[in-house]
Amino acid sequence: MAKKRALTGDELAAWRAFVDMRHRLERHLVQHLQREFGLSDSDFEILVNLSEAPQQRMRAFELAEATHWEKTRLSHHLGRMEKRGLIGRDGSGGRYPDIVLTDAGRDAIRTAAPANAARVHELFVDVLGADRLAALREMSDDVLSAIERHRATDCTLDLPSRADAK
């Protein structure tokens, strides 16, 4: 386990600024998706993944890996999206059905994605500029690598929690 170290004032200020920026940006984008297109951020995430997949279909386990969602959450959300006609299930490929993008889902992502991309440009890409955007990508890749190293070595997430022990 990593040594417990307190954050310095500057480290804490940087961390809080990052967390606040990320939350506010995500919430702002989600509010626009909901108000303008009737899509939740979860809907949008599924639609993006399916729209970018070969033949606009994926196995449920592939969607779970792509979204980093738990199986139960994914199953419940896919059920809600299926009722709204955004996705379908095609069982012709084997034991587990493929999750497929329907015409309504295709229309929804085609309509919402350009507006969302324009807002991401306005509020993120254009604000940072090319050099800071490249630096942010490199920093993000470094953090993601550190997370993977942690999960592979001394992460306790797969161990029983205190709540499980009770």
C-alpha cells in the first residue's frame, strides 16, 4: 500500500481545481444532452460506442469493458434504452445477443454528437489550445498508466471490503 502522505496546499488546490473543472464540464455537457436531445450521459456513452463499432453492434461484455460499467448497471440501462427504441438485441450470433444500434439510436447520435462536439470544442479544446491539449493528453496517459500499474500490483479493490466482512 502506498505511503499515506498529505497533500500540500498547492497540490490540494490543483486537485480541487481539476475535480471542479471536470465535474462542472461534464454536468454542463450532460444538461445540454438531456435538454436538447433527451439523452442521458449514459445513453450517449452507449450510443457513441455502438456507433463506432463494426456493423454498429457489440457484445454486452465488450460494452461493459468499453464503458467500465458493472454488469448489472449495463444490463439495466440497456433494458431502458431498448424500451425507448435506441438499441436492440440480436440473438442470431450465439448464446448471448449482440447489442445493436437501431435506426432511432442512429438518428439520436447523429443529431446529438455534432452539438456535443461543438460544445467540447468551445469549452475545452479551444480554451486549452493545441500545445496545452497535447500536454494534457500526455499527462492523462501517464495517470492512466499509473492506475493500471497500481491495479496490477498493490491495489486492494479485489480484496473483500470491510463491509463484506461484517
